[in-house]
Amino acid sequence: MKETRKRSIVKAISYKIICIIILASITYLITGDIVQMTSIVIIFQLIQMIIYYLHERVWEQVKWGYF
């Protein structure tokens, strides 16, 4: 059975939402401040997106694993 692109997108979005909720919950438990929690979550998500992009660009240069 092959997964559709739509299913993959929905899975990726739902996973990202779960991760954001977990990060926000932990951050709020530690700081007790909604403003700090929001700032940390936004900053972390931006950094994570940049790191993911760079990671993908580096792996694009790696020839290992191609047929």
C-alpha cells in the first residue's frame, strides 16, 4: 500500500502541532509565563526550520546511499 501526498502532509502537520504543544507545555511549566513561553516556542520553531533546511542542503551534497 502506498501513502498519498495528502496523507503525508496531514501527518506532518499533526506531528508538528503535537511537538509545539509539548514544547509549549514544558516551557510554561518551567517559566510560568505565557509571554516567555510564546517567545521560546516561536524562536525554537524558527531555528528548527533553518536547521532543517541547512541539514537537507548538506545531505543533498552527500552521494552515499544513491543507486
